[in-house]
Amino acid sequence: MKSVKAFAPATVANVSCGFDILGFAIDAMGDTVELVRKDEPGLTVVSIEGDEGRLPYEVEKNTCAVAIQAMLDEYGEQVGMDIYLKKGLPLGSGMGSSAASAVAALVAANRLLGDPFEKKALLPFAIAAEKAACGAGHADNVAPSLLGGFVLIRDYHPLDVIKLHVPDGLYCALLHPHFELKTSDSRSVLRDQISLKHSTIQSGNVAGFIAGLYQEDFDLISRSLKDVIAEPYRAVLIPGFYEMREALKSIGALGMGISGSGPTLFALSKGSEKAEEIRKAAEDIYQKVGLGVDVYFSEINTKGAYLID
């Protein structure tokens, strides 16, 4: 096999109540990576589309190359590959852009090598790429992008990742305002310590949310989509956040929160009937604050990253 192409979906990390431990995958959009095997060892980033010239071509900085190199180090053989990345996700959007690139690259590289690793075993290599991209090796984007569905990261030492149940009829809207919010800025406003009261509230919401997924109890999911740890500090960085939350609640959305570190917002709903109402509310509110917005509506992606024939 001389060439392989793979797709990895966008993701929502944190899911309000699950700061750094919950994430899920979206069907609507993602990144594509094509790899071409070459005779001489070493990785080369040949082309990057859709990034407006902002992503690095250096193999030690590019998330695709970092992920593949981590895998090759474990594989024990340095294989030559040319990397072609097509970005379907905006940078700095809170949709797991760097994660999708790394995951698509790993799925393609694994097939190019003859599938020496099980899919879940690719996670540490994707985490290494995330650390290179943003300085922190979190799995709440790469795990759902790779595995699909809702994912719980119970622990990192050792890595313990659990796929969760996805209720039938659960939909997500992603509201992407036209401005960029750096992950470093979103993390800089967070507090190093939280109160016992807030820890108890957040733990109850995480437990309630997971129970709601398995019981397919949409009211319980809705009640549990509350964040008392990160959202109160990050919301001020996103224009129109509270107006948007009230508007979506009034039209029957299950809940709304910040996707990852933002500025994209996510809203969950039962069924697709609320799609146009959510889109209209988002466009109206962002028009008032002087920003454009892209709205993507999707079912939950349950299969994660996959190969493209």
C-alpha cells in the first residue's frame, strides 16, 4: 500500500460539567489527512490546505508529524511518509482542530504500516501531538475524535478512557462566532483552586450527565449541563454568551456551554426540530454584538475517525 487517506471529526471537549474529562464527536465536519509512503525514511509535510498559511511545516511542530513520529518511535522502525493535510476545521475555534489533524494522521499511518496498533492504542500518540500543539496533553478532544461518541477520561496515569452510551435522537449545534480565542487565554483566567462546595456541585452534575446518557433521560441531561468551575470565568471572553444561553433555553434546547476553550458554543437538543430555531437565535444575537457566526447542526458521531477509500 503506497497511499492512505483518513478523516477525523470535530469534537466538543468539557461538555460543561466535565472539565478536561468529557468530550464527544460531531458528524458535521473534520480534518482529512493523506499519507504517501516513500522509500527514504523520515516525515515530510508536503501541503496544508485550509489554514490560511498559519500552520507549521516543520515536523517537530506540525501535529500530524508529531503524532506519526510518536507512533513510529513505538513501532520501532522509521518509515518514510509524505503528509498532505486538508483542514476542515477553523483554528483556535474550540472544535478540536489540532486533535482532528493528529488523529486523522494516526489512523492513516496505522493502516499504511499494516495496522500494528489497535485503534484505542493510538491515543498516547495523539496526546503527544496535543502537548506539542498547545502545551498540555489532554485527551478530551483526541479521544472522542478517534473513538467517536461520548468519552470519559477517568485518569491519565495510567490512561483510562471509557466510551459512554449515546442516546438515540441526541443532536448538537455548534455556534462558531467569527473571532479567535487562544487556548492559552482561556486557561489563564481559570483558578488554581476550587471550593468544596463547587467540587461537590460539579461532581453531581458529571454523575447526573453520565446517568442521563445511559438512561436516555433528556431532562436529567439538561439539568446536569452546568459548569461552576470554568464557565463563570471563560464566559466573559465570549460576547453574547449569557444572552445566547437564555435564548436557546427559551426555545427548548437541553443546554448550552463552551466547546473546549471556546469561542465556539455547543447546544444539545432532543431531535433535529430545533435546528432552525437555534440557527436563527444565534444569528440574531451575534448580529447585535457585531459578529458573524457559522452554525453547524449534527448528530453525534459514534464511529470516530475512519479511513476514506
